[in-house]
Amino acid sequence: MKYLLAAVLAGFLILAMFGFIWKTEGEFRQAALDRGWDGEQDMGMELPGDLLQRVSVANLLRVYSIPISVLLVGLCFGTAFWMGGSGGTDEANQPVVAEE
């Protein structure tokens, strides 16, 4: 069960990463179109600082999407493995010794 939860969490985080990239690119395109960009100009334009930061993070996530995805899956499954086995104590696995 814990590995199923780890897989669901890893899938959700990866989908959230790609959703952030998609949403940020849409916001960038809209901001560029609002400022008169026709797609063929080769000149700079000024954008708000928070949008530029999100575009930078989205670009980083896009470039390193495969290693980040592997890292997220490894962290989720590693945490599930680390969380332990059956949840019992060590005393439950000890043999019972009867005193006579």
C-alpha cells in the first residue's frame, strides 16, 4: 500500500511540474502578445520581475525534466521503503520463552 501511495504522489508531483511549465508558458505568451510581440521581432522586451522568475524556473524544469522526474520517483519510493516494514515491533518477532 505504501508503494502505491508513493507512486501516486510521484505522479502527482510530476504532473504538477509539467502543469507549472505549461501555465507559465501561457502567461509569458499572453504578456508578450499584450506588449505587441508578433513572433518575428528580434529585440528585447520588459516583463514584470515575478513573471521573469517563473519563466526562469519553468525553463529550468523543462531542461532538466527527466532527471528531476527520476529524482522525485526515487525520493518517493525511497521514503516509502524507509518508512519500515509491517509496522510491528521487534518484540513481536522474538520467540516466546516459558519459564518452568
